[in-house]
Amino acid sequence: MAPPKPPQEQPRSDELPPLPPERESSLRSRGGGSETFVDFVNARSSQVHIYWLDYHGQRRPYGVLAPGTSYRQHTYVGHPWVVTDSGGRALACFLPAPETRKAVIR
């Protein structure tokens, strides 16, 4: 008999729900959204890279977060973000909310 799976961590109400990395290819920025902020939080034990996905779905580098650090990013509703490891492998995608929320990278 297989051991039980650990419970999957659910995002808290102040967190953006992470989208699967496979969604990156279908995401691109669209105009007209209101201004907002995303607080990127690196909860991993290695650095991560933050990219904005432009109007063509191309990655535009915005920063590198060391383990255990965070920063606030000005953005717009309708502008997706992808977080990768140092090798460029997508870990999660995030869509900003109208109110400031955390994008926790686990």
C-alpha cells in the first residue's frame, strides 16, 4: 500500500493562486487593466528569476530573488508573470489581482 500523499498547500487569501508552469505558453499581457502590485516572495532554498510576459508572451526579465527574500513589483491587472529557476525552467505563473497580493514561490 502506498503512503498517503501529503496535503497540498492551499494559498492563503492574501496570496495569488499559482498557475501551473505549462500555462506560460498561453499567457500574454493585455492592455486596459488597473494598476496594482504583486509582492513576490521566494520561499525556496535557491534563487528564482522573475519575468513579465509581454504582449507577445515573451519573457522580459525583472529581477532575481535570493532564498527567503521578497520585493514589491508595480504591474497591471492583465499582465502575467512567470517565475523560473536559475536554469530558466518555469516554476509557476501568476496573474495579478486588483488588490496587492503575494506571489509565493514554493
